[in-house]
Amino acid sequence: MGKSAADEMILSYNDIVLRGSDLEILSGPYYLNDRIIEFYFSLLSSSHSSQDILFVSPSIAFWITNCPDVDGLKDFLEPLKLPDKNFVLFPVNNNDDVGLAEGGSHWSLLVYYRSANVFVHHDSSQQMNKRHAMKLYKSVVGYISGSSSSGNDKYLECIDTPQQVNGYDCGLYVMATARIICSWYESSESKNDKDLWFSALKEQVTPLAVGELRKEILRMIKDLMDKK
């Protein structure tokens, strides 16, 4: 794909602009970028009617993690209405350079579940992003309850998170995990599930399912393009 075609806008969805290069990424075995994850999170948000689930975009999650003034995050976070949400999903990236757009080499998912007073980190590559997830947790925990203290919120590294079998599907594992968690949350059986969503992930987030998700997202984008 030539440079002009790669840069060409192919779809605008809920203020998210996808370009030709995004189709190329989805068509091959490549590491996903911010735009594709933000697009899929927007799709999930539209398909799940619950108002107490929040999908945080990669760019916002990155800034929360790396903001040099944690005390100054209050005004930035206020529009997210974090204290009103029972479920918050943060994509985590291992980029340490705030001046480098689209940096990093690995994605994982940090989930906040208010009903259980817990942050759970799901990493599909042997806790590679543990330090970055913990940094994000420390930055946001004082704001998510609406006070300056962390309260009783716990942090948990989920060691049973399904593991990727290659070096490029981490973003897909983030999206597949987010989808299963939301389905678990909105099912009537989930409310009394002491094991949270972990067993559902182990059963449903498989290498085969993740590979199919890549194809599914590509079809969704092309369908939306055809409707424009």
C-alpha cells in the first residue's frame, strides 16, 4: 500500500478516524495500534447499554499513566465521571516516552470493578506490562472513588490470563478480554460469581478465537465503509 493510500481516511466512527494503514494492520499478522483498539472499544461501548461501564481510550489511559503531575489529573479525569462507573477498562501500553506517538510494543488490560473493590491486570505475555499497569493504578486509584484516598481498592495480577502464542496479538487479547468481561458483567449469573470473570476468559479467549476476532473486526470496518 502506497503512502497516500495508507494515510487516506477510510472511515469515521464516533469521532474515531481509521485510515488505510489500519486495514493493512488488520489484514496481516501485525501489532495493533491505538486507533484500532479505540475503534473496537467504541463498538463495545455502543453495543453494551449499561451506563456504568466505561471504556477508556488508549490515549487517555496513556496520559493518566504518564502525567508528570498526578495531583493535576483531577480536572483531566472529571469528564470521565469515574466515581459513577462500576466497571472501567483501561488499555495499558509499555511506551515510556510521552513524546512518542504510537510507541510501545505491548498491550495489556487493567480492569476496575467497584463492586469487588478491585483492579485486575490482564497481561497476555507473562506480566510484561506489570510495571506500567501498576503505575496507571497508582495514578488513578485516588480519583476513581471520588476522594483523595485509595480506600479499600486492591490490585491483582491475574496469573490465569490467557497467553498469546506470538509476538503481535496482544492488542487482540486486550479486545477479546474486554468483550468477555462485559458479557460476563451484563449476564444475570455474574452478580454472585465469586471467581469474577476469570473462568469465562480461560474458556473463551483462545488463540483460535483471537485470530477470528481480527477477521471479525476487519469485516465490521468494511461493512461500515459500505454503509457510508
